Amino acid sequence: MMDRRDFLRNLGLGAGALPFLNLPSLQAAPRKASRKQRLVVMFSPDGVVPWNFWPDQEGDAFTLKESLTPLAPFQKKMLALHGLNNRIKGDGDGHMRGIGCLLTGIELFPGNIQGGSDTPAGWAKGISIDQEIKNQLQANPDTRTRFGSLEFGVNVSDRADTWTRMVYAGPNRPIAPISNPHHMFKKLYGSEKDKQMIASVLDDVREDLKKLAEKVSAEDRKLLEEHAAFVRETEKELTAVAKEKMAAPPPAPDASLRDENDSIPKLSRQQIELMVNSFKQDFARIASLQYTQSVGGAKFRWIGVTEGQHELSHKPDKDEPAQAALTKINKWYCEELAYLCKRLEETPEPDGRGSLLDNTLIVWTNELGQGNSHTRNNIPFIAVGNGLDWKMGRSLKLKGVPHNRFLLSLAHGFGHRLERFGNPEMCAGGPVVLA
Amino acid sequence: MRSSTIAVLALLPLLGSCGKDADPAPSPAKGPPPAPALAGAEIYQKLCASCHGAKGEGGKDYPEPLVGERSLEKLAVYVRKKMPEDKPGILSADEAQRVSKYIYDAFYSKAAQARREPPRRELSRLTVGQYKTSVADLMSLFANPQPADAKPGLRQELFNGGRRFRDDKRINDKVVPTLDFNPGSYPPAENVTIEEYSVRWSGGLVAPETGDYEIILETRNGARVWVNDETTPLLDGWVRSGDSVVLKGTLSLLGGRIYPIRVEIFKEKKEKLVAAALKWKLPHRVEELIPERRLRVGKFNETMVVRTPFPPDDRSMGYERGTISKAWDEATTEAAVEVATAMGPRLAKSDPQGRARKLVERAFRRPLTPELQQFFVDRLFAENKDVETALKCVIILALKSPRFLYLPHETGDAYDVATRLSYALWDSLPDAPLLEAAKAGTLDPVKEAGRMLGDPRAKAKVGAFYHRWLQLDRLHDLAKDPKSYPGFDAGIVSDLRTSLDLFLEDVTWGEKSDWRQLMLADTVHMNGRLAKFYGVELPADAPFQKVKMDPKKHAGLLTHPLLMAGFSYASVSSPIHRGVFLARALLGRRLRAPPDAVTPIPPELHPSLSTRERILLQTKGPDCQSCHAMINPLGFALENFDAVGRFREVEKEKPVNAQGSYWTIGGEDVKFNGARELGEFLARSEEAHEAFVEHLFHYLVKQPILAHGLNRPDLLREGFVKDGYDVRKLLIQEAAAAALPGGVKKAEERKTP
């Protein structure tokens, strides 16, 4: 079934031609016919090994380096964006500004969290781009979803401070990722089990009311019968809801799965499953997936790396074993990204229009360009998926553009035509054009 | 007969005295007078029944039932002067007396009404307030007992080394009266020389009344505050960000309980100053430092305060009644799930099935029969392998069961007596001593009630009764014209509320409890701020204390500035509001709304008139006078007190006329000049005694008092007087009367639910 936009495209007409044509089939086509759009922001810490990460070439013919080889099946659907710099200055050290200003594009408040250098800082001064887009989607009944956005974590430290928070609902309002898959499962599906239990308890309540009603006076019995009628109504409603068939049985995490370092591979896959399922159920259109946090010190024992990632990231360029280990680590993150892409690609949209990946854009990013220098130039930004109408399958060299402009591109991709986001001085030139 | 306007006829049965009637001269008869010596009933049938109905139920032309509050004497006077409506004055004084007596005894008087339609005790569910307090106390069943005789203040511990609070780094440990920490730049204590340190305060927070509390911590340092929750902080400012110097949060607390509170702050190396102040904002009050008398040293348990919103209870009968509705049923389901989710995992940690049995037993307020235990506990454990789930099901089923949600109103057994007693005084479940006494057959309601009065929950309930009786929740917007009354701000109002509370506490719980002091006391509790405003000599920072006022002028709560200001407009006093308050709350009169909506005459329109004169002008119409002839002379007696409760001899350059009067139900025309004489009248007035007895009974018991016996009001009132108007003894007697079987229905055979 062709929708309005396709019809116009085929006619070679734009929206401007409409008023003169007056064709009935073009009148009042429902907005609902336009496709869903989704954004996922994936975060990994401590920078990358630039020479093993960025393609040398520019344009639509490029070779994937070691860290990005897992994305080979998706090369035509990806963008490598080299040259986006996080220029936000102000309070906080490199790591804090790396994660705190990454999606917000704005300075941190002065505060009492002292990093390794610079002045102490508090939270970010503004909303993050994923929440900005989420608010837009929730404000429109056609794109509103049960949660709007879901914040997933993998082994995120349970401290609440400027290093552990990437997503902000507004100035001073960080949103914590849910790092424990059991908690995430409960948030998404917990109430279903509860409803069944409550329905069965209500049945017992009615039995009890009946027993008591037999023993009281006639006037009082009327009251109890009224009460019982309400209980029956609720019981019927709950049973009906519980019986509704869901699109797929929800992926419940194994009871023994714990939120700890050595379970990171299992946690990652579990959270990815819950995310894919959430998109299938249309629980949300925006998601983030945060691996540990800024200054992340995970030990990647499952790929033979025993030293913590943060320590490794401070080793000099000349330290080849360290750089090799870091490359392995980033390749592992990339494998998780590729897995997420694969799951989205093989899951059809419930309305039959393509796969989830066709309507999702995943952005894999980092707090730093490189760990040992703490540089925030050339922040890793790898985008995969056709969720926004961008021209994919390219390696871009932007040569030093404030990353705020990429945040604007994300908003524009959803039809949210912001002129500035975060620190307005970093927005000159408008969104990076990627379509 | 004829059709007359209802409005005119409506005057007859409505309300109390309608001004002083001069004795009317008999008018010439228009037709043959009734045969001599007809009985009252016969006169009625002949001349009255066609309009008023054979049984006073009303007729086609006059549909209102023939009921009212006038005394027999006033009724006879009225009938003689005004009835029958088309032939007034045909009855002789004697005939009018006879027919009035018949009417009075058959259907007009309160007693007659009660006899014809005896009020019954109704099956009633827990009110929303009772539900929450019952759940809170039920879920504390397995907690450690709260510390007894806890001292006021908070424990303050100082730790070396930043944010860690390690036991081995504790360098200072003492009790402080309040949390007002201001040592300036370090060191904060003698033996402290480190640059990074942290401080923890811990203890209990006393909640005097049920409501929403705003907790405020003023500090620039990283800080967290936990209230009634040991895991999740209410205020989390561990990361300080930007310029904020204040952390604020609100939570609901139930009155009469103590909640665990903990505050932690830390000083970073680079920070120069440490300072913290813990404040709160009570319902209808301004922000203040949490005073020492509301803090306790010790380890207190969390209380399960249900957060699920409930639909409000019906208040049309003058006390809260629970009605059954879909919204209420859904709320009880949601609340049961909330409680099960919060408490299930905790209770499952040890002896889950044993605890489940104890919980259900306590919730139902009686031992479980084997069938009930099987249905409510054991079956659910058999059906659910997971212990936490089983416990959750037990909790939900118990809290949804009518055995928890409904209170026993039929005669019942000793357990029902225990339940009615505990709900009367605590609005909550009977405790272990009550249940044990019930089991042993030794339950003595009067003795138990005496013990129960010592529990803070009883104090909280009585405090809430006073607030309701005096309509203090309706006074919250006491804004006054700043030009006429500069300085009467929110802080003054807040202090006035504290002042009135202290006064009421004093009269009720003080060494000697004498209700008459509410009408007669010549003291007002004041602090420095109130003293300054009301012209009393006290130091500016003086704490609350009893101040002796002029005994010729002041009369307890009748002249308390909060009530005087509350029953006033922004710039003038309101004798009407005061009169209505006196009539309803203190004299127990029923007043309907005015027949027409009336806009008060603005003072500016008659600038030379005093308030009294203006009110008389405003209410002079005959339709108004039926009520205002009673309301006005009550309110006028308080005219010496202006819109902010200050005494005045003069208004608009004329001396204030505070003469007032009241026609008692018994037919006496009492006069008084000023508040003092009004207070003396009320202190000895039987109507006032009965009104207090009834208002209190309805608040405690939430059942019609006549349903506990047509003579119950008289019995309680006579006991009250005999006990020297001791409020505590009255509380005991009322609670015991409600708990024991009595009233219209005879004791029935015990029912086993």
C-alpha cells in the first residue's frame, strides 16, 4: 500500500504543488502513514587507537581498519565521521567533560566533584540530544510511546556523579542508566506477571465477600454486594489484559546473571535483546547503551586482556602491546555493535515495512578521541542504520567541526529543525549535512 | 387550601429563635373557634394536617417535613401568632400550647425524630486515614520496638577522611539539640586537624500531625538526607552543581509517629567552609529550623506510609464516612500491591509462613480459625513455590479482604470490643495487650482506654479533632490588608497556629484537664515574634510560653487571635463568620445556607457605620432574620477583637458595642456583654456541653451518637459535668461507650465470621 509521500514522489511532485491539484486521494492523508524513526546512542569509554580505527579514505570507497572490521556486513549502511571535536571548555576534567558534554553540547556547572585536573564540577548545564528528540516524539500522539526513551547500561558503576552520567533530562537532571538487566526486565515486563497474580487474588477476595455477606443484615449485605461487583470488574479487566498475546515472549534474563565485570559479554547481549524487544513492542523510539562509564576500568579477560581499560588507555603510542590490547577492546565493542545491528536487521517491523534496522540509526561514540592524551578532537562517531534519511556507506573527514553540529544533524534527521543546541557558539554553520 | 410561597413557610421549621417575639394580642376570630378542650392531636388533624400531612411529613402545598430545633415555648408562641397560615391568631394561648405540644412530641423535636427513624450503626469501611494508619502499624509488627523514652536532639558524628564514614575514623560523637552546624572554616572541633572530613547526624523525627512535610537542608557542601527510608535518600545533593544552596523534598508522614532521619555531609579538600541547617515546613506553616522537641536520639524503624492516592471520603454527615466506589476499590488494590511489593521481600527473609500467619491474624484483629488460616495463608504457600511471591499474595489478599477493610458494628465479641476501642482512640489496629486481654476475657474498656491515651497516636488523633472542630484547615489563607495591618505575615500566622496547638494541648493533656478553660482561660501562648505584634513584653527570640492577658477581656479560644483573624475579612472583622462558628461548633446548632446568595455590603459604601451597624443593615430582611437573629448577637459579643485578633475599645471613633444574646433551646433569653461574659455563658451552657460531647463522639467513632442509645448524649454529658469537664475522662467514656454493645439494637447472639 503506497503512502502519500511515495505517491507524490512517483508523480514527480513536491508538497508545493498540492493546492492546485485538489486530488481527493491527496487530501488529509493520515500522518500515521510515515515510517517510524529510532535513535540508539552507544557509549564506550577511554578513547580509541586512532590508526587502528579510522578509515584512511574519504568517500564511499573505504577499507575498514582492525577495530571496525566487525561492521563489514553493514559497510553500506554506515558512516564513519572523523573530525568532530568536543570543544566545550569550563569546569571539570577531560573525562568529565568528555561524557558530560558529549550529548549535551554544553558546559558543566561548577560543583564539588574534583577530577584528576582542572576545576571541580557538578552536572551538565543542559538537556542531552536524545532526550530533546524524545520530548519531541512524546509530544506528538503519532510518535508517542509508553516510555519514550530507555537508558540501558552494561556494568555501570553505581556511583552517581559526573563520570557516570551521559543522558540529561535538563540542567542538573541526569538520568541514570539501568545497568541491571533484571531491573530493566521488571521495568518493561514486570507488571504483566503482577497483573496475573492480582487477578487470581481478587477471585479469592470475591469468595471471601460472599462468605461474609451471608452473615450480615440485609442492609449491610447490599453494601458488600456492591463491593463485590467492583472487585469482579477489576478482575475481568486484569484477566483480559494478561491474556493479550504479545508479539514475542519477552527475553527474561537468567536468574544467575549478575551485574559484574566478568559477565559483561552476557550482560551486553541480554541488554541488547531487551532493547530489540522494546523496539518491537514499540515501548520507546530512543535508547542509549552505556558500557561502564567515563574512566571505565573494565578488565576484558574474555578476550585475553587482563589490565584495566583505563590504565591501558594511558600507555604511550609507542607501547605496541598496550595499543594492540586497546585495539582488541575496541574491536570487542564493535562486535557488540555489529550484533545489535544484526538483531535489528533480522527483526521485521511489526507493520511489515522493512526491518527494524531500516528505521533505526545507531550512533557509537566515545568520551575521548584518544585515551593517553585525553584529546577530545576527532571524537569517535560511527553511525549505522537507515533510521534518518542520510546517505550511508561513506567515510567522512570533517576536519575539525564542533560536535554540537552533529547533534543538530541528529535532531534535524527527526524533523526537529533546531538552530542551536547546547552552547550556541558551537553551532555556527548549522547541522552537518549528511543526507 | 391556598398556595403560599414556600420561602415564607420555610421559616417555620427551620432554625432556632427568630428574634424576640412580643406576646401577640389575640386577633378577632374569623370563623367558629374549635370546640373547647380539644386535644392537641385533634386540633392538629382539623387545622394543620391538610398542609403539613397527617404525620407531619408534609403535603402538596407545603412539602417540607415538620421538624426543627425550637423549644416548645418558642414553637407555641410562633404557632399562636402565625398559624394556620390563612387564619393566623384563631387559636387561644391554651390551644396553641396543646397543639404545639402534640406537634413537638409526635414529630417536631430531635427526640421525636430519633424515635421515628432510629439511627442505626452502619457497616462502615476504614476511612482513608484509618487505612493508612492501620497498614503502617500492621507492617511494623516484626520491627524492633521503637526506643522508649528517647531523649530530644540528634546524634552528631564527625569522621576523618572525606566521604567514607568509617567507624575507625570517627573523631567526635555527641548529642546536639538541632541540626544547625556552622563551625566556619575548619577545624570544626578541638581535636580535628584534617582538611577532609564528613559529618553524620542521625535519630528520629517526630511528626505531630498527618500531612505532607517539606524537608529542607541548607548547605553548599555535598550532602544527602534520608527520611523514613534507609536506602534511598529523600534529598540527594552528593554532587553539588551550580549555585544552589538548598536541597528540598516533600514526603507524606502519619501523625503520632517517629521516623528515622539521617543527614550526611562532607568537606572536600578545596572547600573552605562547611555549614548545614536542617529545616522543615509543616502543613500550613512557614519554614523553620526543626526544633529540638521534634527530634529524638536513637534508632527508629521505617514506617510503611502508603503512597497510592485514594478518593476522598464523604464528609457530608459531619464526620468522615467511607463509601464504596469503583475508584476506592481500585485504590485498595493498588495500595495492597504497593505494600506487598515493598514489604514482601523484607518479611520473607525469616520465617515467612509463620510471619504470614501472624500478619493476617493481626490484620483481622482476631485469632485465625483453621479454615481461615488455610484459605488466607497455607494455601497460598502451597500454590506458590517462590516464598516472596507467596508472601506477596498473602499480603494482597489480607489487605483486600473485608475482614480487614470493614469495622465491626454489630455487638460482637471481645475482639470486636478491642477493635472498636483502638479505632476510637488510635484510628488503628488493636495492639498486643488489647488482644491478649480480649483472649483472656479480661478486657476492661475503661482501664484500657486510660492506658491508650498515653500513646502518641491518641494525642495525634485528638489534635486532629480540634483542627477539624475549629475548622483550622479552612483558615489557611489568612491574608490581611497590609495597610491596615502591617506586619501580619505568614510567619505570624504560622506562630499563631503553634500557639493555639500549645493551648489546646495544655487544656487536654496538662496536669488538670478542664474543658471550660477553652472558654475562660486568660492566657495566650506567645513567642518573641507574636509578643511584638500583640504588644506584649518579651525578648525578640523568646521561645513559646504562656502569657497572662487581661482576664476581663480574654476568653480562651473564643478570643484567640488565630480564630479572630480567621473569622474576619482582609480588613474588617466578620461577626457573621464568628456567629456561625459559635452556633455550629460551640452550640451544636444546625444552620442551612442562606436562601439567596448574598454579597456582603462593602465597608466603603457606609464609611460611618461600625461593623455591627453594617451587618445589621445587611441582614435586616425578614428572610435573613430567621437565622441572623441568632447568628448576629453571638458574633457581636466578640466585636472587641479586630481582624487580626487585637483588642479594641473603639471602632470608627465610636466605642465598640459588644452586647450580645442567645435564646437557649430551653427558652431562656441570655444576655452577655463582651467575650468574657460570652465565655462564662458557654462554659455553663448545657447546649455547649452537649455539642462538644457530640462533636467529639462523632470524630472518634464515626457513627451516629444516637445509634449508641437515644439517651447516650445525655449520659455522656452528665458524666462529663460530674467529672469536672475533664476532657481525658470524656475521651475514655466515649471510647468505652463506642466499644461496648449498646444502642437501639439489643445485644445479639455472637456471630462467628
